[in-house]
Amino acid sequence: MASVKQLVSTAVINEGLKYIEKDPMKNMPKLLDWADKLVTKENHKKHVKTFRNIVENPDNNWYKLMERYFDELSPASRKKFLINYMVNSGIVGIPIQDKAKKKYNCNIPWAILMDPTSACNLKCTGCWAAEYDKTDSLSYDLLDRIIREGKELGIYMYIYSGGEPLVRKDDLIRLAEEHSDCSFLAFTNATLVDEEFAKKLGELGNFGLAISVEGYEEDTDMRRGKGTYNKVMEAMDLLKKEGVIFGFSTCYHRYNTEAVADEEYVDFLVDKGCMFGWYFTYMPIGKDAVTDLLVTPEQRKYMYHQIRELRSKKPIFLIDFWNDGEYVNGCIAGGRNYLHINANGDVEPCAFVHYSNVNIKDVSLIEALQSPLFMQYKKNQPFNENHLRPCPILDNPEKIVDMVEASGAYSTQPIDREDARDLAAKTKPVAEKWAPVADELWEKHLKEKSKEKAEVASE
């Protein structure tokens, strides 16, 4: 049931949208004035101040991203992003999550990642989803139950992966309609996006897509199969036409790192309509994983600098899942900010951590969050004081071994159950090579932060 604050916030946003859409950027300061009255948490007040600084500087790339928001998105997409994502997931949801953390003495995530199905119409090289049984799926009723239990804990952000989640697109549309107060995002290869589906998403407004692409045609088709790239480009055109929020999702590896972070490439995806870009680095999950695809320390360092550079000047929100640990104090898995439920129902700390103690078919969401492996995460996070070495698999492999063995967790890969020690053995050499590079970057980061604080204090 919606809280009074939620209803008031929604009403204010609705009125604010009606007002600012007459001249969006000119009237934005008025909406921010209203936002000041809604927020109570200190970090939310800082966010409002940041937005105000952006609005006052038309030459800023974030200003141009906001212009794109009003120019390119459908009315429903604009409205649902502000209400569901900004108000429900942020202003309303986070305080509820904080209360639940104290009540249940466990992590409560901001988002839940679920696999509606393990089935997929592609077979991409190095994909961890290939390690799951292709016949697994979560029923509509179970997905609905997870969302309802999540909302009781203040969780209004739900993300789908797979398999290919759009194999179940009718059910996913129904869930977005049923839970119109939530935000939904699907990681997808986009080959199943057609005109009818794009039009429906534009009307819904609360269901966006993160489209997998590995670079231009040659690099994308190398991993995903011939013809995939052209289908992805067609899907982006359909989604942009209907004003759907979408972005790109890219796995960078040894052979495409420089290409997928190239400035012209990002400009190209902005022109295609991408509002965000989500970079992941390749992870060698599964006994037969190709370790040759792992990035070198030099490539990861390049991404650290390059994504920050692009983020400072391009009208798109870019995320680097591993190298952005400094902004979220390390690893976000284990329910700290998110968790993963695979298509068999196993509740995992992370999409890349295929170990669990419980199945969501047998327990409630809160019981899953209190399971031994999740409590190990809560006890051990952050896994490193250097937040550029956040991951318990890729950066601190001894940690995943300790937690899996201490919790008695089982492998969730039905095809090739992988012992945590075998997994750690694959990533240990990479972690050891990255450590001195990451430590050098982290020391420089700390010095810059210290200098900034000193300058602020002297003003």
C-alpha cells in the first residue's frame, strides 16, 4: 500500500511535470524547488543540489542528457522515471530499506535481479548463463510474489537477465502493468524486439532495456552470432521512435576493450538513442570458461580513466560495474545493493556468484537475505579497503572460498558444478597482477579527495 509521503510525492511530481513540459529546461529550477520540500535525507539533498548546479550550466554534458530526456522519451517514460525511479526507488524506498535492515539484521537490497527463464535464442561465447539448464524458469506467480515481498521491504527496482528474458516478454509486460509503481529493466540481446513490443514499452513507461552489444558488427557478431548486430541496430531504432528508455550493456574483454570505449563509438550509441551504458568486464565462470578473454591490468586501468573521461563530457550515463567501486564503497552484491535469483530459483549474492544456500520457491525473500552465504557477505563487506579491488572473485578470490566454505553453500550450476577453490585458482593470477595497479590508482584517488576537502574547508 502506498504511503502518504509516496502519494504526496507522486501528486507533486505529476503537477511538476505538467508545468515544466511547457518549457522543460527553463522551468526545471521550479521542479527542484519542489524536490527540496520532498527530500529529508542529507544525501538526497546533495543530489538535488547537484541537479541544480547542472541546470545552471547549459554547456554541461549532464544538462544535455536532461534535454535528451525531455526531447526523446515518451510522456509515459518521462513520468514513470521520475515517479517510480526517483521517488519510489529513492525518496520513499530507501528509508523503508534502512528500517528493514535494522529490524531483520541483514542486508536489504535496492534492486533485485531475476532470471525469468534460462532459455535463450543465442549462444554467446563466454556467457555465464550458458552454464545453467536451459529448461529452468520462474513462474509468473513466483515473480509476482518476489516483487510483492520486495515492495514490503522498500524495493521498487527490478531487473531481468537470463537466458534471454524477452522469451517471456508477455509475462514481463503483465508484471510491469500489475506493478505500475516499480521500475523494470531487462538485460537483453534485443533480437526479439519488434514494432509492437517497442510501442507497448513506450506506452508503459516503467520498463526499459539494457541491450547487449560488443562493439561494431565484427566484434558483436564474433561473440553473439552472424546477423545479431544488425538486429540490435533495428531494435534501437524502434525503441527510440517510441520514446523507450534504453541503453547498451557491454562486456569488455581482452580483444574489444579499446573498441567499446572509443569516443566515436559512444557518440554513435548516443545518436542511436542510448540513455545509459553499462560496462562489465569478462568473468571466467564455469569449468570450461575461456580465461584468454580476461582483460589485462593495463586494459582495466585504461577503462578506469576512459569511462571517467567520457562520463565528464558525453550526454549519456556510463557505469563501469567493477571500476566504479569507489562510488558505492566496494562490492554491492549479497543484498547490500542487489541480489540475483536464477531461473531455477536459487538465490545468489551476485549474477557472477553461482553459489547459494536457499531456493526462493522454498523460502521468503527475507529468509533468503538471512541465509548463511548472504550473512557472510554482510560480515565481510567491503572485501578490500581499496574499492578499486571490490570483487570477491576477480579481485579477492580467497574471499569467495572462505565465504562459500563457511556458509556451506552449494554450486548452482547444474551442468558443471564448480568448486569455489577451482574458480579462485582461475582468477588469482589476474587479481595479483591488478593489485599493484589498483593500489596506485587508489592512492592517487585518496590524495585528490583529501585535497578537495582541504580546499572546501579553506573557503
